Amino acid sequence: MSITSLITQNADVVLHGLSHGHAALDAVLNGAAAVGDHASGNNHVVLVADTAADYAAKVKDVAKNQEEQLGWLTTAGKHFIGVFQKGGEVFTGFVTGIIPTLVVLMTAFYAVTEMVGEARVHGVARAAGRYALTRYTVLPVLSVFFLTNPMAYTFGTFLEEKHKPAFYDSAVSFVHPVLGLFPHANPGEYFVWGGVLVALLELEKAGTVPAGYHVKVAIYYFIVGVIVILLKGIVTEWITGIMARREGVKL
């Protein structure tokens, strides 16, 4: 058998197969249409997808019907995952907006501390610790501002033993009020102010409160914080004295 005759025979086989393929495809399409016409009179669900768009629409209808059947379970599931989705959106806002600003602030204030010099900062701390008014206002503010949390508590080394508990109470109570104006002081707990800030910014966008209102709240937060730490320092110093006398401990 020659090469030419083999090529001719194989070509005939291929053409014969193609003709059978077209015939099978026509049969499938005609059968699907017939099944669709037959199923229109009963309750069976038949998906005849003329196009991809039609098929997608049918899938959406089926999903919608399933959600309606499940009822409150579907609603509960949507709200459950919605909480985490909203949290992810807030976190994305932090990553693209607040966190870079926080990093720059931390770098800047650490640089200021180095330029001023730790010896000078410690000298101011010793002077501020002499009087109750400055001991529980100026000293905690300086310690939190320059050393940040948790190193701020080391400023207590400049105080007498009887004043150290009260100073710690004042300093630890100020690591949150300072966040509104100086977030570098306590970046690990920025969420305390960050949650409030997000809500205030949303209210400003909606026009519920005037623009820039979050700055006023941050200032008020700072001022109230200073007043609170002064009161807590005085009260804690008084309680410390009472407990020391009761236990017979000399501070």
C-alpha cells in the first residue's frame, strides 16, 4: 500500500468521525430542548443553559430560594461574617493611614529625646518630683511622652519610696488619654483611641458633628486625663500612707 493511499484512507476516517460528531451534537441540543418543553408541565427543575448569562441567572435564583428557605440561619451567618469583614476594613484603614503616621511620630519623638539628652530629661524629672502638684501631673506626662509605655514607669526611681505607688498609679492611668494627641506614647494600645477616632471621623463625614471635631475630643481627653491622674496620685499617696502605718512599715 502506497503512502498516498494511506493518507487518503485516514482523511476519510477523520471526515466520517466529524460528521458523526455534528450529528451527536444536534441530537443533544434537540433532546435538551425537548426535555425543557416536557418539563414545563411538571415540578422537575431542568437547567437548559442557552448562554452563560442565563446559567448564571438561574444559579442566582436557586441560591436566593435556598436563602429564603433557611431563613434566620442565613441572616445569622451573614451578620456573623459581616462583623469580621468590617473589622478587616477597619484594619486596612489603619494599615494605609494611621500606622504609617504612628511610625513616623515614634521616630520623630525618639529623635527629640536623643537631641535633648536623657540627662536633662532626668534632671527635670527630679525637680518635678518634689511637689505633689507636679509629681502627679508634670512627671507622669513627661515620662509617658518621652519614654513611652512601659519605660515611663522608670521615672519613679527619682522619687521617695512613699511616693512611688502613687506615681505609678498616675503614670499608668495616663497612657490612654495621651493617645489622642501623641499616639507614639503607647502604640501597643492605640486601639483604645483608634476605635473612638474611627467613629468620630464617620460622624464628621456624615455631617453629624462639625469637621475637626475629633481634634477637640482629643484635647479634652488629654486635659481630663491630667486632672484624673492628679486626683488618683493624691488619693493613692494617702492610701499608701495609711497602709504603711497599719502594717508598721516605714517608707
